Amino acid sequence: MLSHHLQGALRDLRDLIKITQSDIRDIKEAKNDEQFSRLSLKEEKLKSFENKKAMIDHEISTLMTTNPQKDLPQLLDEEQHEFLSQLRAELSNLREENKHYAKLVLTVSNLYNTFLERLVPTEMQGYHKVASKDPSILEVRV
């Protein structure tokens, strides 16, 4: 059963990596709608991974409880060791992809905030930014 949960977790991680790579491609091309349309799929895969991880933890805990005299590496077979190794590698890959995506999101966010600040100047009132009260902040020419 542990091997089954490990395989499922690996599939979910690989799917999350593919989705994130698609998000990276789309943010570079300003395809926001495609990114937003994948949000629910990404959340679903993340929940699925978390559930499988909980089942993996439960299976490992059960193994260790029923065999207290053995260490965890002795309880797992070669296939399970390989799955755990792949799981670590895929988690690292996902982390790197997410870091790359986060940098792009931050850059795009800063760009949009700069544009907005230039279009609608704001001023600080205490700790809050509010739009300037100057009625001529935007000029429309025909």
C-alpha cells in the first residue's frame, strides 16, 4: 500500500511541475487567462498530494509501530526506497520551478503597480495610500 501512495504522490508532483512550467511559459507571453484557468487544477493536485502524503506518513508510522526493533530503512523494500528518492528529487524540482515562477510574478506585479502609480498618483495619509484628490490626474484627449 505504501508503494501505491508513493507512486500517486509522484504523479501529483510531476503534474504540479508541468502546470507550473506552463504558468512560467504563459506569464512570459502575458497569457493571464490560461494561468487563471489552471488555478483550480493546481489546487486540486496540491490537495491530492497532501492527502497522499498524509497516507504515506500513516503507512510509515504503522510500519514503525508494528516493528519497533527495526529502523525505517530496514522496513522499506528497494522499490519504496527508490520512490522516496524520486519524491525528494521531484519536491526539489517543484521548489525550483516555484521559485522561478514567483520571481516572474513579482516582476510583473511591480510592473503593473508602477503603471498604475503613474496613471493614478497616490499619496500617503498616515499608513494608507489614497488616490490623489487632484481632479486633473487623468486627462482625456480626443
